[in-house]
Amino acid sequence: MTRLLNNGPISEHCGYPNGLDLSNFIQSDEHVSWSSLFFKGDEKKCCLELRAHWNGKRTIHSSYYIGADWLEKGKLAVYIEPKLNSEERSTDFYRMLFDGLSNEDIGDHFSSVFDMKTGEPEIELPHQLDLLTPLLVYQFLKIMKAIVSKGLKKSYYPVTEDLNNRIKGKIMIPRQIRQNNLKNRPLHHICQYHEFGINGLENRILKKALNFALRYLNSFRLKEHRPVMEALTNYITPAFETVSDSAHINDIQNIRINPFFKEYREGLRLAKMIFQRYGYNINTIETRGKTVKVPPFWIDMSKLYELYVLSKLRKESYGRFIKFQVKGKYGYPDFLLCLEGSKAVIDAKYKPRYHEKYEGSDIRQLSGYARDRGVLKALGITAESADAAVVDCIIIYPLRDDNTSGSLALDALKGIAIDDFTKFHRKSVELPFLKARDI
């Protein structure tokens, strides 16, 4: 198994704000490079920072990202776990995943949740630390469900067949000579012709990726989450029963997607990532064993928390009255509550410290949204009344132990007032957890 820094997981957001002495984690840091690790290569999104402290020591500081990556390729890796984990229980990442991705309008935001570095050596981890694969498989199955609901795309596709005593389409001369003429089979003809149906290239690639997903689900260990996956596969597999899985990954780049079948574009993109995850070989999927090999990956927990909160808000029957990531004149607030007589700008902050204090930068951010004319227009506030409007601003944050009401109904949403500011409120939404015996 790959050697990990600290011989195990390190907490997300450790060392805030000044970092922790790197010598606390390893005996010698001579093989650890100075470079930091970034999400999707964006230097504004630092996953793990290695830097020199003012006293000459080297420090380490993790941010709002969980995952695994190389500090020294092939020798030393780091694994970051959710910061609210404890010895008694751990964050139920799968529940967050399933709830967050249950929203039907987050397709364009899904790719911003994770980063997978397929071109680098794989990291061998304990099976329970593989957070990347369920993320890919679940979203792939969700897209597949949307494709099946809409109906599989039909198209013309080539068929090659050895016909007896008849000819259809064109004769494949080289194969005809090799397989029939030289074997004295004059009544047989190797012909290629086109048929119209669901066995086209796109569906064959999706079927191949579906087989990978089904093979993975046989090794899915958390029994309490299996029904969610099985409900999707039971809906999808009958529609692909007559579709072949004969396809090559390189064929994806030659496919042109009809705008009417827009779900196919995302489905094929996820299929390609699943193939890359397993090196294009279905036999590399481990159905048993205590370890699993994964490419370096990162998951943006702050973004995933946004999607989880969105699912909680939608379940409170706000429905269409909750708008997600609406474009204003300047920015994109997380959520807008557009109920008649009760309008609010809501922001999900993945910061447990909000239980004790607020951050001025976040207050300024929401204040800006509440005065953004584009946001006010989306809230249904006219230009004439905008100057007099003071819109409620609500910050939603996570807690490890939440003794407050878990309801997000209107009377509970404005949980605790932030007294220093007009119409500012904070409300905790506890993350789902698994007890140690369930992990």
C-alpha cells in the first residue's frame, strides 16, 4: 500500500491559519517537494500548501478539499479527510453525494465538484478511503436514468454478417476470400449493411461503461446505501438489454451529439472518466480485497456542501421558489428564496466556526449580492422599490453536533440573528454521519 504522510488521513483545513510544522508528520522532509497542490491546476484553489514559516521551519496547511495526491511521486502521498470526522464517527460522504446530486439542475456544476488526475501514477489506499469512484458511478447512473427516461437514441449503424445464400449491402472482399472462398463455402457471403435502431455507437459505449459500473457495485460495501444504487440500475439495465457493449474508447471523439440528446454528451464524458479510472480494463475492478488503486483526486467539499444544502432546501417544498446560482450583475449567489412576501439571499458556508462568530468578508459578500440589481430582479424586486428594499441574508453552515432544529422551513430558516447587521441570520445544517461500527 502507498505510504501516506502521517501514515493515515490528515484533517481537511488543518493548520489554519498559520500551518503545522511538517516535521510533526514525517521524520525527514528532504524528499517532499516545495510545490503546493492545486484543484484543477488553479493556483487560486489550493488543496494543500507547503511553505516556509518565518522561523525557518516548513509548514503544511490543507484547505476545503478532500482527496489523495502525490507529495513525491511513487514514494509519498497525502490523504485529506473531512474535518468533522472523529474517532466515533465520520462524515457520511455518500449521503451528501446522493442527496446533493439528486438535484436535477446541477449538471453544469457537477464537474466543478471533483478533479481526477488520470495521467499520474495510481495511489493504493484502503478500500473505505475511495471517495472518487462512487462519485463517478452515481452521477453516471443519474445521467443514464435521464437518457432512458427520454428514450435511447436511434441511429444507422454498420452490421457485418456472414449471410447464407443471399447478399445484403456490400461484400467485404478480403474477409470473403479468407473466410469463405478459401474454405470452399461458395453460398456464404461476408456482407456489411446498415441498420436503424438503438445499437448505435453512443449506446454501445454507454453499455460498456454501465458494465464497469455494475461490476463496481458488486464491491460496494456500505449496505445502507446500496438501495439507492440498485434502484437506478434496475431502471436502466432493461433498456440496454439488447445493446451490445462492443465499442472502443477512441470512438468517443468521432461522435457528434444532437442537441436534442444533450444528456448523451455528459453521459459519454463520464463514461470516458470511468474507463480512465480503471485503465480501460474491466478486470482491474476489485470485487474483494482491503485496498484499491485510484488516480490522484480532489473533491471540493464547499461545493458539495452547497449541493447538499440545495437538496435540503428543495425537500422543504420551496421547489421552484429556490433558485440556484442565479447570475447577478457582479456574482452568483448560492441560493435565492423568491417566495412572495419573503425574499432572501442564502449562502452555504462550509465553516463550522460560524456557530461562534461570523466573518466580515462573508458579510460583505452577501451584502453585495443583496444590493446587486441583477439579483434583485431575479427576486422580483422592481427597480422602483430596489432602493428601499433591505433583503434578508442567511448564512447556512455545518456542525458536528447540532442540537438546534434541523428544519429549513421558513420560520426556522432565519435561525439566529447576527445582531451586528440588519436582516442577517445564520442557520446550522448538520452533515450526515456514520458511526464507527458502520464504516
